[in-house]
Amino acid sequence: MSCPICQGPVAPLSDRRFAVCPAEGVVINLAYEFRRYEHDYFEKEYKNQYGKSYTADRQSILERNHKRFQHIAHLVSHRSHPQVLEIGSAAGYFLKIMQDHGFSVHGWEISAAMAKYANARGLKTTQQDFLKGARQHQARKRKPFDIVAMFYVLEHLPEQAEVWQHLSALVKAGGYLLLALPSAAGPMFRFHRSEWYASHPTDHKIDYSPDSLSTTAKRFGFVSVATFSEGIHPHRFPLGRFAPMARLYRKVLEAAPLADTIYAVLRREG
Ligand SMILES: [Zn+2]
């Protein structure tokens, strides 16, 4: 098996279903299994993974998306960066925030039910998967976007090099790529490795960390502007169940991207 980014050789981890690429530092799932994401993916899978249905969890999803917007609000405006694309836009919660701030938004969403829901709420969404959308965008010589957002999608795609090439082409020079994704620099990978191995989703091809993401992004014309913790779970750290330690970890997580999930802001260089 070779690295899906650089095609170079990889070094196996203690659980041999996983390996690390020494070039970027990414963790690769050698036992990756492709799966189709059908219309009921959100309701069923989300409930399995998070104990609530996607739509019932609306409040926390809204808050997370507001945070994502706040982290870029000093960098972009609807005048400087008007055109926004979200890949995997789901019910359109992030696009709604951007649209309310005057941005012109477009979503690509694989689930027909989600695309229909978003369109009914006035959020222009096309039902298609990423590679199909990106190839078409290129073939039709359409203009790149000022902002491209992709939350919890990148780790699912086995064609990493092609995906990054498309992302380069989709973001205008001086524009931004916003990613949310699992991180191998978080406490699960660091301190609970066997649990991390056991619970790793088979349909996640790759795990980045803030460092390996920035190394990879650089190869494809992006610079890392900032990376933040997404999920704040102090109890996953050593002694994190003790209140004073939990408070300390919370502060650390709010200041540095050390969580199991991260949000990265990358700028496309000219
Ligand atoms: Zn590599």
C-alpha cells in the first residue's frame, strides 16, 4: 500500500490496518471500505455515532457553524469574498449563516433528501458528489470560488491527491478553504490508541493532524492560516475527569488545535 497523497511508501502502526506516511505524517486506513451514502445516511448513521438524529441535534450544529463563521469573520466579507461553495452541505446550516451575512452561496450535497430540504429553505444546492461536481466544474471552465467549505468529507475520500488538486482549482487565489475533520493529534489517538483503532470508522481513509494538514495543503498551493479545536472534550485527557484538570484542558483546547476534531482555515496562494 502506498500513500494516497504522495504515492510514497508507508510505515505500519502497531495495529497493521493503519500506517503513517513519513512524508506528510498522515495516518492511513489500509482496511478502508468504500460505502455509498444514501438518503437515510444522516438519520441512521448520525444517530448511531452521536446518539441523536442530525436534525434533532440542530442547536449544537448551529452553534458549531456560528463558531466556524466567527473564526473567519475578520478575514472575509461578502464584498471581498462573495462566492461560497460548501461541499457536503447537508441541511445547509453553514450556508444559511453565510447567506444571512450577504454571501452568495452554493451547496453540493450527495443526499437527495438533504439537498431538497436545503433548496426548500432557499439555499441553492445541487445533488451531486464531490468528484463529479469538481470534474464538471473544470470541464465547463467555471470560475473558482472565493470560499470553499468542506466539513467531515475529506477523510472519507480515497482519491486524496485528486481531491486536493480539485480543491486547488476550486478556490480562487487569495480565497479560503475551510475544513473540519478528525485529528490524529487529539487525545483519542495519543492516549487511548486501542480504543481509537477499535472505533475507527472503516469508511475513513485518512487522518490528518494540524501539522500533516498544513504540510499537505502547502503541496497543493494553500497556506495554513489558523487551526482550532472543534469538539471540546477535556475528559479524554489524562486526569481530565477531575474538575480542576478539566478546566485547564478546556482552556488549552480553546487556545490550541489539540482536540479529536479540528477546524482549519487555509488560504489559496496566487
Ligand atoms: Zn504521503
